[in-house]
Amino acid sequence: MQKIPESIGSKYRFIILAAERAKQLQNNAKPKIKTKSTKPAFIAMKELEDDVLSFKIETPVAPTDQL
């Protein structure tokens, strides 16, 4: 891993996204890149570095008080 892409923003978000993608790969999702590695975590991190995955950051919605 060289550098976290600017589109991700933080190393914590990078790790969370890589972990979720690794779970998908373990459940037989097809990799979006060609690599010699078969390790899901490595593939997931490489996909994020190569910016081939899309994700959406949602802002939390504040609850409304209804009495």
C-alpha cells in the first residue's frame, strides 16, 4: 500500500471499506482487478488504491422528537 486515495479521506475509512470488500470477495464476489494474489484483503486494498470501487458516504440524519 503506497498512499490512501484522496477520495477516501482517512485511513480509518480505507480500512472499513477494505474489510467490507474483503467480505464480499470471500463470499465469491469477482475481483475487479487482475492480480496474482488470492488473498481477499490484499485484493480489496488494491482495488481501493486503483480507484475501481465506488462507495457513498451518507450523512447521519438527526432524529426528530415527536410527542
